[in-house]
Amino acid sequence: MIVEDIKKLYDLFYSHILTPYNLLDNAKLPNYSYVNYYMGENGLIAEMECEREVAKKPVIFYYYFDKDDKLIEVYMEEDGDKNKLFDRNVEKNYQLSKMLSKRKDALYDL
């Protein structure tokens, strides 16, 4: 439990989690229309369109990477609505809060 929390936190601070290269194989899948890469303000952006199996309509995913190719954010666009699915900074703060809360609870149990 604490070891798993520390590993998650470590990964959020230091791991790539996912690289642009990992996404390239998606272009070979039958439900993907395209995978495009282009430069944004802060690094590489991977854009890919695929058809979801359940809804049978196209969805576009946007993966934002920093200059070191670390995943920063992921968005999904469907029917013109763009929703954030992942934010590295939000996840870091969540994991830190979760760990601090567990430590505080453990101190109160003494």
C-alpha cells in the first residue's frame, strides 16, 4: 500500500508514463483513422482519431508531451466537446494529498 503509493508518486514525478513512440502502434489498429504528431508551445502533441467500439462514432484523443517527451495531459474530443482525461500535475497533487492523509491517519491511530 505505502510502497504502491510511493511508486505512483515517483512515476508521476520522474517517469514518462507513456511516450509518443508508444502511441505510434495505434495507427495500425483497425479502429484508428490516423495518428498525427505536431509541435505545440510546450512540446509534442499526438492527435489520433479512432472509432469507439461501443458508440461506433469517431473520437479524437490529444496527448500533450513536454520537451522531454513526458506525458503532461490527455484530452478526448467527442461531438465537439473536449474533456480532460489526465493531468500530470493534478495527479501529483492527488497522490501527495492521499499519502499525507494516510500518514496523518496513522499518527492519530497511535
